[in-house]
Amino acid sequence: MAWLDLVSYLFGGAFLLNAVPHLVSGVSGRPFQTPFADPPGQGLSSSTVNALWGFLNLVVGYLLVCQVGAFDLRNLVDAAALGLGALAMALFSAWGFGRFNGGNAPKSP
């Protein structure tokens, strides 16, 4: 297995995880941050923009996971690369966007 395949699976996991909040916001009709908002990543984009951005993330994630190498979910190394990418994106999103959506714990005085 080429190590570049694992890098592809790592980024694929990140893209697949990133698709979730955007698709959920899009189909539920709620605004959410996207790179296209003003200011980018901080302002809110429409539910339509979120649905499109989420779908694009889904397509890119699919291409990185299913069209590179021979990804096998039963292979621990492949699954770990995908999972680590998803976990990294989840933590990045929680820390980065929690301040806008009330998800970060308040600091004690």
C-alpha cells in the first residue's frame, strides 16, 4: 500500500465529515458558516449554499476514498486513516466554529 493512498484517505475522511454539518444545515433550511460567507468562515451562508457546499465535500470525499488505491473499510490501517481525518476535522470544526454557535465552554472569571 502506498503511503499517498493513506494521505488521500485521511483527507477523504476530513471532507466526508465536513459534508455533514453543511448538508444538515442545507436540508433543514438553516444558515451556517461557509468559505463563501462574509467574512469567510465567520459569516452565515444560506441553506442553499450550504447544501451545495456539503454536496461538493461529499463528492470530493468520495473521490479521495473510493477512487484512490483500493480502500477497504475492513483494513485497520485504511479505516484508521479515514477515521483520523474525520476526527481531525471534527475537532477543528468544534474549536473553530464553537465560538460562533455557543459550543465552546465559557472561561471561568
